[in-house]
Amino acid sequence: MIEMDADAFDAIVSDELDRLPEDMVAGLDNVVFVVEDRPEDGSLDLLGLYDGLSLTERDRYGMGELPDRIIVYREPHLDACADEDDLRDEIHTTLVHEIAHFYGIDDDRLHELGWA
């Protein structure tokens, strides 16, 4: 487990977002990235969550829609990682995983690709 305050964790998430390939993030329309301490159930099992309607399930998407959210949970990440390098890798994987859900890629396919 790593000890890290919220500001330092947010900075790592921001840094890892900046490191994602442009073609992965270019299509993210009306999506916000949020860091929360834990999931609503208080567990440490869930590292991230895509909260929205994937592109493959939309028939229309227009102005005035609330943004989809990609949530990264701080405490589960800190609990699962041994050091900062491990943390950066896990945050990167979580971001790719949740962005993939935005594009309509399910957990089974992500597992096949090594991102689950």
C-alpha cells in the first residue's frame, strides 16, 4: 500500500492522461475525468468506472447532455500498488480500460487484449 495525498494522486492521473495516445483521446466528446476516494459501496475492489452511454449504444447525442464520467478511485489504487511506478502503471491501465468502455469495448474483449 502507498501513502499519498489527494493532490499528488490527482497530479499522477493528469500526467497519465497526458501520456495517452492522441487517437485514443481525440474521440472523447463530452466526457469528464473525476477522481474519487472510493466507490459508493466503500470497497477497495473497483479501480475505476465509466458512467455513461457508450458510443455503440447511442442513437443520438446532442447539446445539453450531461457529460459521461470516467471515475478513477484513489484509495483502491493506493491499496493495490506497492510503489509509485506500479501506481502509474495501474492508473494508466484503468484509464485505458474505462475509455474503452466509452468506445463500446466490453470487459471480455478488454480481457482478451490484456487491459482487464
